[in-house]
Amino acid sequence: MREDTLPAKASEQERILNVEAAFKTVFRRVPPLIMISMAWLLLVFFVAIFHKQLMPMDYRTTHLVNRLAPPVFLGGDSGHLLGTDTLGRDTLSRLIRSIYTSLTVAFLGAIITAVLGTVIGFIAAHFKGIVDEILMTLVDFQYAMPFMILALLVLAFFGNNIVLFVILLGIQGWMRFARLARGMALSAQEDGYAVAVKQLGATPFRIYLRHIFPNVSNIIVVEFTLNFPEKIIVETSLSFIGLGIQPPETSLGSMISFGRDYLMAEWWLAVIPGAVIFLTTLAMSLVGDWTRDNLDPTVVK
């Protein structure tokens, strides 16, 4: 009995050692700055996912008798760790809710951008000819029109709601995905495996979904990591000027807009959400660049 268990124990110990060696290899390859950035992003996404459990109180509750209370590190009450705003609302609760709102809106917008651009790129690569020319002309036209001007016109004319806002974010930056997907699809069509699968009678949809997309997914993921922080900045910019997330909902951009009139005295109202935006977009950009260097085959090592 003991002789039978010895090989099993040895095999289990070998697997544990292999896992430990793999983790050590990964940690050695990841620069410390990227590790710090990843840790910050994990914290931010944790806050966004569990925002309801982490908020000490309702972010909409007002206490006018306790308005503009300072944070704890400036001598404030421990009941409001980051102080209160002009309506007596808890700043920490509003910050947690704002992180959830901004990341959710930016993530949904980035998903729409990636899907829209990739599909358009594949359509252009598949049909070629006049269809390709029309779609690439649309790409050039979209590049020529500043997105912020388009966003201001759409939101001012149609009004603002969360669905329209997410869709508007989704059409920002899709052109890069379209060009990447088109170029990689055209290249993949010339490979032997794509030609062989086509000769076996596979439908174009199956060819692109099962054979071409997996070969371009690395580049799409890299572009997604670079597009995500752009969405946060766009959301912040539009919310700052009053065309983004509307009350009673809150976002990081609207918090900065709300606190800009109090920078000289109650500076934390704008500086704290601004610092969260800065650190989050910086961390995403660093991780995105590192991901591109390691996943994008077109990058010269």
C-alpha cells in the first residue's frame, strides 16, 4: 500500500515544484513597475466589483449639517474617512460608486469598439473591392472628424442617457481595430491552413471565427488594453463638462467637476478622484505597453 502511494506523492510534489518554478519565471520576467501597476488595477477592479459591499453608506444620502467635512488625515471625523461634499454626502462612498460607474461605462464602450472594429475589418478583408474601399473611406472619414466634437453634437442634440453614452464611447477608436483586423485577415487568407479549410467547404463565418480570429486575437487584446484607458479619459472629459454621467449617478469625471470650485479650500473633493483617474490610466497604459511588447508578433524584440 505504501509502495503504491509513493509514486503518487512524488508526482504531486513534482507538479507543485513545476507550478512554483512557473510562478518564479513569470515574476522574474515581469518588471517591478508592471507588477505595481497590476496590483493597483486589481485593487481598482476589486472596488468596482464589490462596490455595494465596500460603500460605508449610501452615496446619495445628504447631511447638510455636516457639509464640507475634511478627511481623516486632515483632522476630520472617522465616520467620513474622506470627508463630505457640499451636500454632506460621504466622499468615500461617492468615490467607490464613481470607480464602479466609470470602469463599467469604459469597459462596455471598449467592448463595443473592439467588436465593431474587428467585424468591419473582417468584412472589408472578406469582400474586398468596392466594399473594402467604402469601409476604408469610412475609416478615413472617422479619423478626420474629432471625436469630442461629434460627441458634443450628438449629446447636445439627442440628450443624454446612459445607453446613448455607452454607444457613443463605443464608436470612439474603432478605426484602429478595423485596420488591424483587416490587415491580419488579409494576411491570414493567404496562409495554407485558411485555403485548405476553404477548399474543404467551410463557410466564411466558420473560417473567420475558428481559424482567422484566433490568430489575430493577441493583437486585438493588446489594442483593447490600450483603448480601455482612453475610454476612461473620454468619459471623464464629457462628465466634467456636464455631458457625461448625470446626477443622481456619479462618476470620477463628475466628482472632479463638482469639486473644481472648491480647489483652494476643500481641494480633496477634486484631487482624490483626479488621482484615481491618473493612477488608473497610467497603470493601464503601462500594462498595455508591456502586453503589446510580449504578445504582439509585429513588435521587434
